Amino acid sequence: MQSETFESRRGAALQASFLATIFGVAGVLALTSLELPLLCPLRRATGIPCPLCGMTTGTTALVSGRWSDALRANPLSFLFVPAAAGLLADRTVRVFRPMPEWRLKFGNWWLAAGAAILLGSWIFQLIRFGFI
């Protein structure tokens, strides 16, 4: 087996740092009443929400245990938080314990499933904001 190079371990460390920062910000927002300005450039420019609108609100609500608020903000937060936590754990392990690189080979159905999930999220957001 081939061991990981320094560059791949450094990349894993950067990814782990980024994900840890996201969880840190979500934790701080969950513990305080600090409100962020409107972050979505599409919604800011046109007033139309994107499929990811409400992810910050949904993620902070989910991290703080307010599941119904997270569901109302964006149901994708229920997919994002566990996926990001798993990726953070994987990246952290790769930094401290070199592992051989491996990649799963996915077919085109993953792309279709991702597109369907984003389309469903966008329809949800359009209904939530009264566009449909």
C-alpha cells in the first residue's frame, strides 16, 4: 500500500480546520442570540431564495437541539450536519494517522440524486417564502 504524501495530509488538515470552524461558528450562534445578515447572494440580489437558503439557521438550530426549527429553516441541514461531522472525523483521522487513499467509484445516479435533492430543497424554499 502506498502511504499518503505530505500534501494530502496537509489538505486533510485544511479541510478538518474548515469543518471545525463551521461547527464552531454554528455552536457560537446556537449559544448566543447573534443574528447574521442575509448571506445568500441570489436572495439578496433578486429576493428569490436558493436551494441552500436557511442552511445557517437550520444548522445552528439542529446543533442546539431545536429540531422543528431546523426542519422549518431547511430540511437539508439534517443531511449536512451528520455528513460534515463524518467528514470532519475522517479528515482528522487522516491528519494524525496516515492512511492509504481510496475512492469509491460512483455512477451518474449520484449526480442525479444530488440534483433531485437540490431541486426539492429549492421547491421547499420557494414555498416557504411564498413564491409558489
